[in-house]
Amino acid sequence: MLQAVQFRERTFHILLVGNETASLRRSLEKLQHRFPFIVITTVQGPEQAQWALERLPVSLLVAVLTARKTDLTWLRRLSSTEAHAVPIILCFAEDVPDAPFPVDIAYDIIYPDDPPERLYARVATLVEQSPSRTQEDASSDFFVRQSQALFRLITSPIFARGNLDEALSTITRLGADLLGVARVSVWRLLEDGRTLESLWAFDRDQIPPPRSRLDLQAYPRYREALETSRVVAAQDVSRDPRTAELSATYWNVLGIRASIDAPIRVRGRIVGVLCCEHRGAPRDWLPEEIHFVNHLSDLVGQAFLYAENERRVREVTLLGKIISATALADNLQEAMERVCAELAHFFGAPQAAFALLNPQGTVAEVIAEYRQPGRPSALNETIPVEGNPSMACLIEHRQPLAIPDAQHDPLLEPVHDLMRRRGTVSLLLIPITVGQRVVGTLGIDMVTRYAFTQEDLTLAQHVAAQIGQTLERLNLLNNMKRRTQQLTRLALLGEQLNRPLNKEEVVSAVGQGILELTGADRAAIFLIGDEGTPYCAWVHNLPPEYPEVVMKNLEKLPGFLTRTQGLPFMIPDIKQATNFPFLQRLAQRFHYRAIGILPLIYEGQVIGAVSCYFEQPHIWEEDEVQMLYTFARQAAIAIQNARLVRSLQERINQLSVIARASTALRGAADVKEVAADAMEHALQLVAADVVLVHLVDEDRQQALPIGSKGLLSPEPIPLNEGIVGQVIRTQRPYRTDDLVRDVHSRCQHFWQSAGIGPGLSLPLRTTNGHIVGILTVARKQSSPPFTANEEALLTTLAEMAANALQRALSHAELEAAYLEITLALARAVDVRDTYTSDHSERMADLAVAVARRIGLDEEAIHHIRLAALLHDIGKIGVPDTILHKPGPLIGEEWVIMKKHPEIGAEIVAPIRKLRPVAEIILAHQERYDGSGYPRGLKGTEIPLGARILAVVDAYSAMTEDRVYRKAMSPEEAIAELKRCAGTHFDPQIVEVLLHVLEEASDLTKPTKPKKDPSQTEEGDT
């Protein structure tokens, strides 16, 4: 503290506390005019008054009071202290309230209505009564000047504003002026307790300091001031042991010869050093100068305190704004834009930006920013983590990173050019963490060099913590929303899977569901077939060759574990999965970075797996995996149910096919019909591209083809060769995966040219064990092989086909024999008849010529020929007395004769193949106008074959010699046909016959009769 000193002249120091009134001002001006040695210092409030009383030789205290401020406790405390025992005058600026005042502490009381002369008189009396003090020390002038300067300083608003730079500028300049030194600087002690950092320096000659940080070990003068908490004065720095060692490197460089160092205290804690340095000759420091430096250091401490308080207020305000912006925010981008703006305003920065790391932590994208107009935007810029030292440092240490020189700092080497283009000089990077993981960065750009302090870094940590909490809250909120959406979607998918869908629909729904639940870019579903062989059932956004590559290299893939053990397999980044080199190559080839494989498990058995693929690394969250497990279980049940439903439907369909096949084969008329039915139902039972039926010909020792689909012109096969021989030898079905490469295959080139792969051959073995043929089915190359279930189905069909084939062969033999008998009978009828015996054969040749001219198919032509040969076979039931009667038939005779078409049809009808022939025989005596018999048909009601037969029968009869008449000439017969066209005969058939007769003269030659018949044939006209 300053000690009381005596003045060179008489002085009277008045301390005025409060705001002076007009009356008070006039009184004081009058007193100063009368007594020039009166010094007046004005302060505000009890605190400043106490501070002044402790440091100044106050002669009188004038307190200006108002009715609103009536607490005089501080004045009573001052008056009761001997050190402050000075006269006190209470000067009321307003009416005195009713409440009593402790006037006993006052030398006098001046009321508002008192004249100014009273105050003047009272002060004048005190001045005249004050003792005269003489000079004892040459420092009195300095003391007065520094006292007044200190009071002007402490009563200025620079401290209240909390601007440390402004306060330090004022204090250092004042100290330099009053002390007459060249340089006054302020150094702050860093938290390590070993380093001083330059905060401010006033240098009259504008010489910059050699460095901004000092090591206390190298500066004993500073170390002593800090350790002893006393002022350290050096009259000659080159001789003083505390400073001499730096003369050559520091003092001589700056021209310093004397110095005073005072510790700076804040709340009893030493936080730095105030240095006053004199240039020129060595200097003897006065005690008052040393005390003054000590007071200056106290003021610096006050400036620190005010600045600290102001900064705390600003920091609290900033944090409050950030909390307000983030506490209830549901939009991260909007919240971070406000945070960036608040931080930029706080630091006076032109730009601040927030970048969010992707879930894989490989790249950060700027999603929010604040920038002053004209500054380039950083929005949507991406910042890679790999190869970026600054990002690596933030992620590793999770501490704010202050970079004073952003354009040259090694940590920012990859972006030096960017920093120069953007004009960024200094940069503060703040990592934003959630838990122990860095999820984003906050950057503050300064376009001038800025030294970020420890307070700045601490504030940055507080801001980062608040943002981290916000991100965590938003993550939880988003996770809850996402979880709710996923559960909702999972429920919808489960409901969809529980609907009655076929297997393909279920598999597709499962695939689409996995895409929706995971957001994957690609997906595939692999199932295990009935034979235990895996296959790809569904793919999305994958090339066709991918499933083939997977199937061929299944054992090399980690997903094989899923199929064999039922374990899930999740890889966030395949590039890091060095244990699976083949998977890395596969991922590189098909362009994906992350993979997830979930087993499809039904009742403890793995029935398949769902695979999803991501083009970028993907972090598998625990809740996501659990949700996918649930979906996989539902999917497995749905797929298996669809399989069971399909199996049941297939079984029903198979039984239906077997039943239809049994019915069809029982009704098959011949061998080819049996083969056709067998092939048709074989294709219905199994998916095949080719089906063949061979008939065993033991006489020729060959398997003769009797039916085929999918292949043209199959050839006979020797019974002792190839797969046919293998089937006949073993009497068992033979399955092969590739007919081209099979060791038993006989015509590899034939199968290869047809593109055939898997095949199955079955013996057509009858109930008694006799093999009558071979049934073969085959598929195109790359098709799945035939299964045991398919073999069993075809075996059942083959047995039915074998029995049907055996029946058809036997029936064919019987029909052939019956046909031979019938034809022999027809020839016997011709011999029995009275006209030429070759009438039927000649008529058959002519009918065939007409039918072929019309364009009928070979089967119809064959039926017409047989009908011509057998048309009169019914006459076998006509008695000879009627058949050989020399005159016309009458009465009952004619009725009997008209029955011969019906009798002939009945004779032929038992032969199934001759039933169309029976229809022709039945109608060959019908007439075009409906006057014929036996049913009176007319026009097109008459079968075409019968209409042809009627015309050629009439022509043959007219051109043949009869015992009762000579044969007509062809011209006469033709004329008769033309006359009867439209009545007896179909005119179109007549026209065709005429063309035939013109082209085939040999058909018109009649034959001589074998005997002399006396009967007129109905066909004669």
C-alpha cells in the first residue's frame, strides 16, 4: 500500500463520492479558485471510495447521497477505522426521507435547500485549519501524478467493458508515460507453470520482442518475481545476476539497461508478469516507482479479472444460445447453422462450418455453415479422412486443434492450396464426439493470424460436448424413428409373407423386404434344394454371372459358414477383411464394399441364406442386426410354408396327371397313341425339353422310335448299346447330369448339337416284368439334373405306359387279323356276287384317285380305300335267292337288300381303326337329294367318303358288262353321271371324277364277268 507522504506545498485532497450537484459544483469551483492546492478526485460507489482511501492522502470525504440510497453503513465503517479517519460531509441531493440517518459520523450535513455558501464555508474552515506539510522526499510530484493517473484509470469504463486488449493498451501506455520507460509488456503464465506467453507490449520505439513465449528456466528475473510474489527491480541489467546472463542475447538487442518486473495476481493467484524496461543509462528506481509498478500489476490483474468475467459472461451467453439452438432441435442442419453463426460472432470469424462423418468414418461432408457475404461456400464439400493428418489427429486425440498458420502447418498439408484460395490464415478444428467416437468436426476460419488461447480451447470443448449431446439425442431420436419405421415395416412384411403366396412370390417379397430394411444396393437369396444342393433363387442388381461364380466357389466364401452352421456373417468393409482374399477379389469384381449374410433357419435346419451388398462401407448397428434376424426367421418360415404348399400342390397335380394318364393310356387305340399320351403326361409331370419313346423290337434287336417331342427324326438304337442297353440290362432307370459326357451315352454329338444336358431313361416294363420300350426325358444344358422324386413319378407313368403299350400291341395284332378276315370275306362276297370279282378293287383305285385329287390326307384316303373294298360286305347277309334273282326285287326282297349297308357297317365297326370306314359303308347308298337309304341323308349330311363312293360305284357299275346288258361306254356313263348330278350324286364329286377319268384312262377299263348273274345291282343305273 502507498504510505502517507508530506507535500512540498500545502495540499488538500477532497474525495468526492457520487454525482455532484450544480450547487456542489459551484462551491468546489469557488474553493479551487481560492485555494489552488485543493485536489479533487471523484469516484463512484463504496468500493472505489475504499480503494482510494487506502492509496491516497485524503483530507476530506464529501458523499453525495440521494433518498433512494440511504445505506450509510460503509461510511460508519470508514469513520470507525483509524486509518481512514477523515472528516465526512454528507451532501443530500434530494429531500431527506423520514428515516433517521447516522449523522454522528458526519462532520457536517448539507441539505438541498442550504445555500452553496454553507458548503463553501465549511470546507474553507477545514482547509484553513489543516496543518502545513513540507517536502521530505523528491518523489511527491510523481506521487501526485501517479495517484491522479491511477484514479483516472480506475474510474474509466475500460475495465467494465471487459476488453483485455483495450485495458492492457491503456495500462502499458500509462506506465510507460509516468515511468518514462521505453517498453512496458504483459506476459501471461501458461498452465504448465514453466512458460510465459506475451499478451501485450507497448514499445515507444516500436521494436518487436524477439519471441512470443519464454521459458522461465532461462529468465531468472521472471522466475524470482513469480516465485517470491514481489517486485523485482534491476538498476543495470548487464550487472544484475538475475538478468546478466541474457545481456548478449536479449538486453543488448533491445537496448534495455534497467527493468522492473511485478507479478500479476488474480484472486490471490499469480497469473503473469508486468515488465517495465528502460533504455539508455542504468537507472535508480524510486520506491514510489516500484510501488506504482506494483499498482499497475494490480490493475492488470483487475483487467484480467474483468476480461475473464466478461469472457465468462460471453461464454455463458454463447453456451446458452447454443443450448437453445440444439436442446430441442429435431433438424441437425438447422441447429448446426445456428451454432456456426454463434461461434463465428463470438470469435469474430468470417466463416464457420460443421462437417459430419459418414458411418464408416472415411469421409466428412460439410452439412452446415455460416459465412459472411463474399466468402466462398464450403457446403457439401467432402473431406477425406485417409491421408489427412489433421483429421487423423482429431480422431485419435479427440481434442480441439488450434492451427495459427493454416497455410503452412504440416497437419494441413493436403489442403494448403485450399486454405490459400479461401484466404484462411488461422483455423480452429473442434472434434464432435458421441461416446468415444468422433462423428463430426467444427471448423472456425480466421482470415487474420489469430492465437487461440487455452480459454478458447476450453470453450470449444464445452461447445463440442453440447453438440455431442445434441447429436446423441438426435441419433437416439432418429434411431427410435428408424426402429419404429423398421418395426412397422417388419410387421407389414411379416403380414405380407403370411399371405398365401407361391414360392417365387415369397422369395421376391423376402428380397424386396431385405432391400427396404437395410437400404442395400444389391441383394440375393440362395436356397438349398431338395437334393441338398444350393442354388440362387433371386437376385437384384447383380450380373447373371455372379450366382454362377458363387456356386462354383462356395467353399472359398465366408458365407459358407452361414449355410453349414447357421451363423450370421457381417462385414462392414470388405477391404479390411484380409482373412478372406477371395471375397475381396469377388467384391472388387462386382463392385461392393460391405456384405451381410443372414441364415434362413427352419426348425433348426438351414434352408438358405439372404445376402445384401453395399457399394460403400456399412456399419451394422446391433438393433438393425436383431431386426434382420427377426425378419430372416419370418422369411424362413414363409419360404418353407410356400415350399410345403407347392409340394402339396405339386403332389396333387402329379396325382391328377397320373390319373389322367391312366385314363388316357387305357383308352389309347394304338401304339402311337400310347406313345403320344405317355409323352404328353411325362412333360406334365417333370420339366423337360425333350421326351422320346422307343419300342423294343426283339426280332430286329433294336429300339424303334415311335414318338418324340423336342427332337427331330430320332433313329433306331441297338438294344445292346448306350443308355438303352444299360437300362435293358439293369432293368432300372438311368439318370445322368450330362448326356454329352456320360460314359454310357451313345450319340454324344447328337445331344451336343441339340444343346442337351441332364437326362433320364426309364424302362417301359409291364406288370409281368417284360420290357416293351424305353421312355427318355432330357433337359437343356445348364438345367438342373433330374431328381429322385421325378424319377419315381416317371417310373409310375412308365409302368402304366408299358401295360398300355402291351395292350395296344396285342390289340393291333387282333385288329390286323380281324381286318385280314374281313378283307377275305369281302373278296368272298365279290366272288359270290354275279358281276365281276374285281369290281371292289377297281372301284377302290378310282375312289382313291378322286380323294387324292380333292386333297384329303392319307388317313382319310386309306379309310376311303377300305370302304371301297368292303362296301358290299353286307351282302353276305342277303340270301342267294334275292341276290341272284333274275328279275327285279319286289316287296320284302327289296327291304332285305336295303339292309346290306347296315350289315356291312356292323361287320366292320368292331375294328376301332375301321369305325370311320363303317360310317362310309353305312352311307354309300344315300343320295344327294335325300332319296337314298338307309337314313335318307342328303347333301353334306352324307359323309364325304360316302359321296365319293356313290359316284365311283355308279360309274364302275355302268362301265362293266352285265349278263342282262352290255357295259356302257365311258361317254355314256359320264353323260348319265352328269344327268344325275345334284339328285343322285354330289356335283362337285362328279366334276372331280371327270377330271380323274381324263387323266387316268387305265382306271376306266372294265373287266369281264366271271359268271352270268341274273340280278340287277342297286348300284347299276
